Amino acid sequence: MKADGVAKADRITIASMTESHPIYTSLLSVLRRLQPFARGPVFRRIYWGLFRLWKAAGPPVRTDLHGFSVLLNRGNSYPFILHACPQFNAPLVQLVHCLLDAHKSPLAFVDVGAAAGDTVLLVKERCPGAIDRFICIEGDAEFYALLIENMRQFDNITIVKSLLARESKQIRSLVKHHEGTATAIGDEMVDAVCLDSIDAVQNAQIHILKIDVDGFDGEVLDGATNTLLRCQPAVIFEWHPKLIVAAGTDPFRAFDALGKCGYARYLWFKNNGTFSHFSDNCSREVLERELRYLLRVNSRLDEHFDIVALPHGSKIDEIELAALEFGRAASRGDGHRRAIALE
């Protein structure tokens, strides 16, 4: 593992990191097992009382995630989402599988908004051997410290602490709107750079660019046009209008940036991991309808899309990608999970 640009304050945070008492690890395990049965007024009250205890501020908890021993911040919802909906990351797993099948050699993967490293763990579990190099970029101090700790067990990881925008400028600071993720809606102004300026990215041939930065995805893509033009990677990003509005960013900037770089094929997946629809050269009229719909239903649901964008000339079979056969099987543990044989 290599960490670029570790400031003195970050080294102190990482060095002083301690774990919660093992009872909290046991509590997390119990809560995940009880999750499907939290029905009825009495049992729900007991369950949520225990959950509030787990969510209370305190040192991180050690747990097993995707077959690896890692530290998570207290209250992180990822283990619960994974338990309730094992296939919600199936599109990403399927994309890695399809790209590996097309390229016949290990891939380079950029993970923007890497958090505690759950995407790396997911891909290493479900597509072992598929990725030759991960470049993980994270701007939140707590997630960055956890990422450093969790990635020590691997030797093909480069970690960069940075906030990203469409250009070098100051943006609003990160705030956790729940314990598993953060968005740029804070009161302070902090420095950000564009993805194209990151040394580790400039020096790599990127095959997959994954962005999940809660309303700032379009800004990141607009600052990655040199990388998109140079490498033509497959892109998977989150389009969450409610968070885009909260962050004050342009809801169409991601599509404008991708269009300028030769991307015209889009596969839309619901945030529960199921396929929704295809689109080519997304028109503003269609996007505006999608935007209005999602803003309306988000008053009661957290509905949004994970979108795969493919460049012109991509060798990926779109039907195979949409069908999610490998991604679904890997999430259930059916069949083999190994990557295709590499010669």
C-alpha cells in the first residue's frame, strides 16, 4: 500500500486510532442477524435501542467485511445495506467482470470517494485477481484514516487524500449525512483539485473510474476530461438529484463532461442493484424528466441511479452487463467467483 501526501495531522490521526471494545463488534454482528426480524412495536423498539447504542460516538469497530478483517466507524450503514440487499453492488461487479473479459489482462481501477475501502474489498472478494492496481481517493479525514488502516493488508493500493472538483478551487467542507458517507455541504471552505492533476492518475492507464461522492459526481467528471480522453475508461457514477441539489451543483454536468469525451452509451441501474434502462446520447429533455421524477419521489424514498457510461468503441457487451448474471451470482456466492484465467 502507498499513501500519497500524508500530512502530519493525518499521521497523528492514523497512529492514535484505537478500536472499540469487542462488545461492539458482537453488537454489530447481532444487529445484522436481527435486522430481518425487526418487526412489531416491542421488538422494533428493542432493535432500534441497540442500534442507537452501536451508532453512538466512539472508536471504530473491527468486523469482517467481504471476507477481510477491517475497521469501520461506528454507525456505518454499509454492513446493514449489504445484509439486506446483497446484490446492490452487482452492477459494479458485473462491470469489472465484463471489462476483464474484454481486455484479457488485469485492470487499473480508480475509486473516488473510497470511504473505508468497501469497494476494494468487494472487488477483491468477488473478482479476485481482476484488478492489478487500485487508486483510492478520499477527502474525509476519518474515512481516510480507516482506509489507510484497512488497506495495509494489500500491496496494490495507492491512497490519495484529496477533495475533488472540476478545477483547483475552494469548495464546501464534507459533512456526513449518515455515518457511511459524506457530501460537500459544510460551512467551511476547503481546498479541492481536479482528478486530472492527481499524479497517480496521470501516470496510469485507467480502465475503470468509479465515482460516488454524493452530489458532486458531475464536478469530479468535469475535472477528469483529460483522463477520460486519454484512457477512455468505463465509468460508473451515482446520479442522485436530491444530493446534487443539496450540494448546489449542476445535475447535468456529468453527462455534459462525458459527452465531450466521446461517451454516448449509458446503462442505468436502480440503487438496489437492478437494471433499469439503456440510453444513448442522453437528451436534456429526458434527463429533466428523470430529475423531476426523482426529486418528487425522494420525499419518501432514497431512489437514485448508478449509471455506467461507456466510450465509443468499447468492447463491452451491453446486454451481458445489463443482465448482471455474474454480478448476481457473485453476490449470492453461487458458482465460482474467480476472474477469468489470465495468460
